[in-house]
Amino acid sequence: MATVLDFEKPIIEIQNKIDELKKMSEESGLNMEQQIKTFEKQAQDYKKELYSKLKPSQKLQIARHPERPKFIDYVNMLVIDFIEFHGDREGMDDRAIIGGVAKFDGKPVMIIGIQKGKTTKENLDCNFGMPQPQGYRKALRLFKHANKFKMPIITLIDTPGAYPGIKAEETGQGSAIAVNLREMSKLDVPVISIITGEGCSGGALGLAVANRVMMLEHAYYTVISPEGCASILWRDSAMYAEAAEALKITSKDLLDLGIIDKEIKEPLGGAHNDYEKTVKNIHDAISKALQELEKLSPEDCKAERYNKFRAMGKFIER
């Protein structure tokens, strides 16, 4: 059974009425085509209006929707000839981060992403999309491999944050992310990052020091989760909606602030309603970005990325 979000319930009620009318029409033989069309138009109009005015806290729910496409779904539909690379060369293969070589529009690329599961078992296997230090070290190994063989890098990000457990801290979580930030800034090849769902804290940024940072329409990108922010500021995680509003986590806000470079549209109702359309929109955005970035020399590619991040947060005192 499909997951229904709280704010979507009026749409479901209208759809139930449509289903009742269709059933009644079949059983009685009465022609109710006009009434059914009226309700269907009403449902579509309401849905368009609803999704055009979503609050940040509602976008948060869509970004976390359990049926939203995961990294492997994107890989299966976005690229061909994917060959996964395993391990950090220090003894562990963190399943929260998956990556390897593939072909995008016939050209070799390195594609790396944070994987979430759709079932409890899958989520346990990939630690609910929360990478450990070994995952970031694996990603770094793949970045360097791509750089050596002059392959563009594509990263797809969907994480509530890096794993906050004691073991992760003991094995250098902060250091692993910091090294990734430094080394990604020095890559000679184009890097394109897309926030596909949750983009939370350094756990997301560890894969997102890119020439082009893009977001799906209903994804979010933030320095701390709204619940974590509310717990710190108000000592009450239930105030997450207020925190989400204040944090400016949506694609439109971040585009205005210059944190991201593009908002990628989603099908009406969210990416989980139409995987194919979502992937096509992502494909087109990546393709356009690569065409622009492939014209740059390695030095210009590196300089553009560096200057992009240095420009964030600039202000003028009067």
C-alpha cells in the first residue's frame, strides 16, 4: 500500500470518491462519465495548487518518502555498464556509499552515491544511508581513480547525515569528511553533485564539493536536520517545522542564496510518482552541465569550483 503523507489526505479523499463513482457506474450501468471527469479535474487542480505552495516541513516529508527513488534505482536508469568498486583498501566496504565506473551518454564517468533501503533489511545493510568514515575513504579512492583517468564525476546524495556512532568517531569520521572536502576541491575533472532526497550536514557535503550542485525540487539541503536544530534552539524537536522554515532548506531558497546552481523539477506529487520522468530530468541537467564543463581546462575546472565555494557567504558591511 502506497504511503500517504498527512497533507495529501484531501487528494486521497477525492480519489476515493472517483473510485466509488466508477464502481457505482459499473454496477448500476448508469453513465457517470461527466461526474467522474469533474472530480478528476478537481483532484488534479487541487494537487497542482497544493504542490506549488508546499511549506519546507512538507517538502521534508517528501524528501524522506520511503518510495522515493534510491541511488541504485538512478544507476539502473541513468547510466549503462555500471561496474561497482568495493572497499576503502583498509578492510571495509561501507554499503551506505556505493560507486563505480559507468557510461553516461556513451562516455565513461565515475558515479558515486549514498544508498538508502526500501525495506528494513535493506536499510540495515546500508545503515539507513548514514556513511561511516570507511565510506568516505572509499569515495575518496574513487575520486582519485576518476581524476587519474580523466573521468567526470557524478555524485547523488540522499543522507540524514554521516553516522554519529561512537565507532565512527573513533575511526575518524570528522577527519574523513574533511579530507574529502580538501581533495574534492583539488580535482582536475568536472564534478556534478545532485541532492536527490535528504542532504544533511557534513555527511552530504563530503560528496558535494562540485562544479555544479543541483537539487531535486522536493529535496532539502542543510547544515543540520530541522529536528536537530529545534532540539538545540528550543530544546524541543517537535518544533522542527519552525526550524525548517528558518534554515532555508528548500531548493528555491538555496538557489536564491547561491548555494546550489539549479533546481531539477520533479513529477507532480514527487519523484516517487514517476521514476522515468525524474530520471529524464536528472539526465538532461547532467548532460547540459557536462557540455559546459568539458570545455574547461583542468586548471579552469579546478579554479571554477574553488571560487564557487569561496564566494558563498560573502557580505558587504556599510
